[in-house]
Amino acid sequence: MRIEVEDLHVAYAGRTVVAGARLIAAAGEITGLIGPNGSGKSTLLRTVYRHLRPVEGRVLLDGTDILTMAPSRSARHIAALPQERGGDFELTVREVVAMGRTPYKRAFAGEDATDRDIVARALRDVGMGGHAGRRFTALSGGERQRVLLARAFTQDPDVLVLDEPTNHLDIRHQVELLTLLRSGRRTTLVSLHDLNAAASVCDRLHVLHAGAVVASGPPREVLTPPLLADVFGVRAAVVDHPLTGDPLIAIDHRAPADDETAGTAGTAGTAGTSTPHSGRPHLVDGPSG
């Protein structure tokens, strides 16, 4: 299924956080959101999975405004892994993961064989199959992250919305998670701070800055040195990864981008005549932050 965000404006704590965002997450593709802290990534994702309501604009699921759908229906189609975890669960790992089957159950209905198979498979997929009986509260941060991802998988959704899913994971489990996402080929909308991970796993990127989508396109065409200087404030070279051929961003950690370097991104991005949803990157002016 396809997600479309149309002219989205979202306010949080009395402040406009997302201003006029437009993007598409195509069916079966992994679509990445990248941008500096405070750019509106988490707020946009919370609106997609109905944690927040927009002031203006719409989120469409295959052409249907999600706010016109019953919550139980939208929960069958869209599963989320938010950054905020909520309180600790005084439940076992298996019980937490089984909560993902709730949208499919009537009140007080028990598990059936299908539910048990789905829960067991989700735990195996995230490498937690041998920990079903452990208390959730006894897990490390990375283990909790994997359990909550398994809970999202048990919803059997058409769309996954993941907010920094690699947080708290060691490098091995980050790679395993990203490999799992690639192999699943669900429609996925994911925010990532690791630009090299985003370049490797995502089919398409949308860059947020000061609440607006300022660039869209395939990773190789979006992740340019001028954009990295302008949006992220860093000096960087983009080369081919020696193992995969994906774009590899080499950042100068000794000094940030200077004003002269950063000021070139807007010029570079407006050279073409592309639109935000074409195959080419697109830069527009965003609101001041």
C-alpha cells in the first residue's frame, strides 16, 4: 500500500513543527526521512500513525484519508515503532509481542494457532526467539527495541512506520535489522540519523529541514556535498562504498561546514526542473526555524 502526505501542517506544544510537508512512500519501497534534530521527522511520523492530528493537510493510505478510517482498521494496515517507549511492561517478552495481534481480536478473544505462529515467527525474525519467557523489564535497551519491532511485525501490517529503529542496537543487530527490512519489502517509512545506513537501505529519501521537505529523490542524487553542508552543516565527500557500491558519506569530523560552503546547496538544488516526487532530487525553500 502507498502512503501520501499532502500539504501537512502539524503543531506540537503550541509550535508549528511541520509546515507544508509533501511526500510519498511508494508501495513496497523503503522511504527514508533524514534531517537534523528538530527538523520535524518524529512529528511527521506520529501523524502518519495517528498519534497526532494535523492542523492542515492529510495522510492518505492508498488514497483514503486515515482519519476517516476506524482506528482498528488503520491499525491492521499501519504498524509503528516510535522513539518513545512508554512505561515498562510488567509482561513477558512473548506477551508484549502478542499485543500486536490486538487489532484482529474481538474483546476478550483468546489466541489461536495463527496468532501463536505469527508471534513465534516475529520473535525469531528479530533474534529473540529464545527469550519469550523473560520479563520485558529485565531486557537491555537493544533487546527491548527488538521486542517492540517484533510486536509491530505481528500486526502483519501493509505499512511499517519506524522512528529511529536502530537506536540502542549494536552494529551487528543494526545490520540484521536493516537486512530484515530490505527482505520484507513492505511499504516502510523510516527515520534514520545514520546517513550511510539511509543511503544503503532506502529506495528513496526525503530531507526535512525546519519542518519542510527540502529535497526528495534516490539516495545517490539527494546526498550531495552541497546539501549535506546546507542542511546538516558538515563538510563531506560522497564516494562509492568499496563493498556494496552504495553512496558512502565521508564526513570531516574536524570542522563543520563554513557559511560559504553551506550557502551553495540552494543553488545546486534548483538547477533542474524536477518535482518533489520525480526521480530527481528537489530543493525548495523551507520556513525559518
